[in-house]
Amino acid sequence: MDAAENDVLVEESEGSTEGTELAPADLDREGDVAADYIEELLDIADIDGDIDIDTRNGRAYISVNAEEGSNLSLLAKPDTVAALQELTRLAVQNQTGGFSRLILDIAGSRDARQAELGLLVDRAIARLDEGAAEAALPPMSSYERKLVHDIVSERGYVSTSRGEGRDRHTVITAA
């Protein structure tokens, strides 16, 4: 097991239901509840968007997309997506009574963020190549840290998570 997998397992085991794998029917229900919540939010805000529901890696994955030039781009900023994801998780938890690990993607925001994280990792690796013993990245969510761990591993370096709560961040070192 690599550091990223261990980091995710430790975080997910902290809650009583966070580490449990949901059955496909439960994931489908979670996705349906989340899609209904997002659809209602889009209607209230008069924002265009098509909602797709999928399951990936044991999580419900809700994707909202629209034609280019749509007003959906108003919601695609990383902080906005993170806030909407948390609100959607709370709505799902309220309806299902269980912890939700769903992922919300708005207008390709997840792919855009992954590209940003790749650039952040590249800059950190450049600092290592210049002689730094380690390079710390800013605090980020567990999902983003998992993406960083994967990127770092692909580039042949080692990463660990340090800190607690909102200060939890990734530190990269040479292999």
C-alpha cells in the first residue's frame, strides 16, 4: 500500500460509516438524491446544466455540464465546487441517513484542478532538483491530496501528508 492509499484509508476510518463501501443500489440512490438537489439548485439560480450520474471507485460521481458560453461557468471555480459538494453531501446524508463520499464536478472543474495540481507538483519537484530536502504544498482536501500523491508517484518521487484538519498538506521528497 502506498502513502496515498494509507492516507485515504486513515481519513476514511475516522468516522463510523466513512470507511464502509456502499452497495451499488445505495450508490445509485445517493447519486439520485444528489442529482435532485443539484437540479433544484440550478433551477433556483436559473443556471443551465445537464446532470450525469456515475459511480467511480465506490463513490457517486455527479457531473454537471452545459453548452460553451453557458452561465454554468459561474459555479465552476474550485472553492465554489467544493462548497457545493459539501452542501450536496449534507443533503444526501439528510435523505439517506448515511455518510456521503460523492464527488461533484461542474463544467470540467475536476480535470482543470488536476492540471493545476500537476503544475504545483512540477514546481515543487523543481525545488527538490535545486537542492531542497523536501517541498511542502499548501493545505488541500483529502481528494486533492490523493490526486497529488498519484501525480508525485507517477513522477518517481515520494509524498506524505502532514498536519491535522484544515492544515493537512502534502510534503514531497526524492525517492
